[in-house]
Amino acid sequence: MNRKTMLTDLKQYEVWFVTGSQHLYGEETLKQVAEHSKEIAVAFDASEAIPVRVVFKPVLTTPDSIYNLCMKANTAENCVGLIAWMHTFSPAKMWIAGLKNLQKPMCHLHTQYNRDIPWSTIDMDFMNLNQSAHGGREFGFINTRMRLNRKVVVGHWQEPEVKEKINIWVRVACAKYDMQGMKIARIGDNMRQVAVTEGDKVSAEIKFGYSVNGYGLGDVVSFVNQVTDADMENLMQEYNDLYALADSLKAGGAQRSSLEEAARIELGLRAFLEDGGFKGYTDTFENLYGLRQLPGIASQRLMADGYGFGAEGDWKTAALVRAMKVMATGMDAGTSFMEDYTYHFNPSNNSVLGSHMLEICPTIAEGKPSCEVHPLGIGGKEDPVRLVFNSPAGDAINASIIDMGNRFRLLVNEVKAVEVEEPLPNLPVARVLWQPLPDLKTAAAAWILAGGAHHTGYSQAVNTEFMEDFADMFDVEMVVIDEETKIRDFKNELKYGDLYYQLRKEF
């Protein structure tokens, strides 16, 4: 059996640490600037808080050196972005050509080498060397004047908070890098008559860099039919080792054949995705010709290995789930495709039960998932195998990408996952219970007003700051529902957004 994760160590990627200065201050000052810059870059590179390699680059002092570095960054295979620091004053006109042509994300680190003012020894030599306070403002101006999105991180470079913000930014930069040329397989088509899972795939490829193309279910079935009995038996043993198999699915059990078919489907689907170089996919229960059951445990386990997934043809969510999984690489908490399924309107505990009929990723499971088979009720096929579990309590987000016609909107709701109040013996699906912020009624109203989809990417690893960086890197609208949300203000925010994107072409 050939199983491999789709997520790799982020240390394969690198960010370039670039420092701005000028020749006005003399060679001795520039030498100190380079030494300080290299010390910070080396410290970042060695820090466990930053998951990529941080590569020191020579101090930039002329328009040509800045332009050449930006052009090299554009084509450097593993460079996902630049961290820019102005140690001294670096006249911003020098940066115009480079920034105009830079295609990689940038983080503006507004720091200084020394943490404290050396009160008893400070002199003008020290002041000339340590000019980040106003050098960073000059650099900030030209970025704002050019309408360039970037992340601004302020604080001393040794502070854990500064490293954490850089950590978030580089993780999102890795996700953006991963999206470029990413292939999503739309197996079958959209769920019939559904609006929100549709969208402009051409606009998505222009904006985000990934492509979505359709494939017949027969393309997958041909791989399923090639699965050997030996590989199938090996995979079922893996199921037995990792999950609590229902008695009916164990060797000699009455539904053992269902597990055999589920294993064949997973192996065939996995082979199809690997053969095509796909990083995500969609399917739909309305197109199952040639399969005996809808992929349940297959989609759950493929997601756990890093594939993006969207049910019912939802390619936008499949791409978003993949991106969120790349961001969360190596982190303890999980990320999954999700759906708001049903509400708990108890006045003392308004909450949402999130789930899907089969496909929730086991990375968000609390404890050992149970492997079971139950009737599905839709799709007209044999009863599918799936993993059943609850999800742990904790802070989380639900995120959705929406095609608004003239733009894409990223919608995020901050939520608090809570323990399920009682056992759910008759609900044979994976599930998570959460309380949306600021409360269920406000959050649901705001989500609906914003046009949010019923499918989301749910994560206890990725938070709103990740998604804000994502929106900035791709230059898309972002709307957040959190503890501060008030419906009257939220309506106005949506109106301002519509107006902004109507007028934006005049900038």
C-alpha cells in the first residue's frame, strides 16, 4: 500500500531577511548594520517558533540592489516571502522599482537591534546607527503610497510575541506558495441547484493561483478496480490498529464486505489523486455511478493526510481547507471541512452542532475514533463506512470563501467549541459543538447577511490572524464575526465593502 502525507516539513521553505540602509552613514556604520541584521536573521532561523528557514541577505543600499533582490526572490524556488527591516533611514524612492515588481509576500518588521535606550552612553553615533523608529516610517509610507498589502510587526525582535506574529505570517506565506499551480479535482459536478458551492473558477485561478477541473467518476473507478486484495487487507489492518472497529466490521462480521469496499475506494481515490498531482478534490452523492458507497472514511483519512476536501462539488472550500492545513502543519490542533448542521436554542447554552453526513477530518477528533457503518439515507448506494467521534473544547474559527460576483469575500466567525452535553448514540457521524461569538443569534444573522456558505474550513489551530494575513496576501475582502460584532455596524461594514470594491478601480 502506497500512503503518503500531502504535508511536508515547512523547513523546505525559506524567507529572506532583508535590511535597508544607505551609504550616507559610512562604511563602518554599514558594517555594524550588516552584523546586527545577520544576528537577527540567524536567531530567527534557529528559533523553534519560526517553522521555515530564515536566510540573511546582504544589506540593501541602492535602487539597483533592491530591484535585483526582489526579482531574484520572485524566481527563487523555495522562497515564500521577505522580512524587511529598516535598521537606519533608507530613502523610500530607492524601493519603488523593487516593490513594484515583487511578487512574494512581505512582512515589515519594525524593530531595532537594541531593546533599551543606553541612557548613560547614548550619543549621535548611536542615534545615526539605530534609526529604525523613523526609517520604518519612511518605508511604511512608500508601501502605503503604492497601495501594497503587507504585514507590519512591531516590537523588539527577541520578544516571543514578535516571533509568534512572524510564525503566523510565514505559515500563511507557505500556504500561498502551495496554492500556486495547485490542482483541485472536481469529481462529478456540483450538487444540483445549489448556488453557494458554484463560482467562477477562472477568476479563482487568476486571484488565488489554483486550478479546478472536472473529472468523471469513472476516472476514479478505474483506479478502484485496480486495487489488489493484498493492499486492501493491509489497509483494513491499519483501520483495525488506528480505530475502534465496530464488531460488524471485524473479520467474520456481518458488514465486513462494507469495510473491504471502503478500503478499495480509499486506495483507488488516493491513487487517482497521486497520479494527477492533485492537492484537493470534491465529490457529490448525486454522482456515484460505479461506486458501491460514497467515500466516507476515505475522504476523512485523505483530509488527515493534508488533502483539501469539499463536499457536493464545493471546490472553494476544498482549496481553503488545503490552505488552512498547510498553515497548521506541525501544530497540535486539527483542521477539517465542516458544515453548520443544526442549532441548540436552549437559552442557557445557544450552540451549533457542526458535522457532515460523512466527511469530517479525524485531526479534530478527541480520543480514538470509532469506525462504523450505518445507512446514509441519501445517494441510493450501500451503507458507507465512516469514522465517528466528538471534537475537543477550545477556541476555533469557521472560515468560508464566497464568490460575490465582482470579488471573493473571506468570511470568518470566531467560535468556542464546547463539550457535547449528552451522548449521541443515534447520530453516527463525527461532530463538534460550538458557541459562535458573540452569540448564536448575532453570529448566524451576520453570517447570512454576509452571504456565508454552509460549508466552512473549521480549525482549532488556525485563528483569525492567520486568515487576516491570508486575505492581505491575496488582496481579498475579509469580514470577521467576533465578540465585538453588532448587527447594525456589521450591515454598514458590508455596505462600505461593496462601495470600496465599486470604487477601487479608480485608485
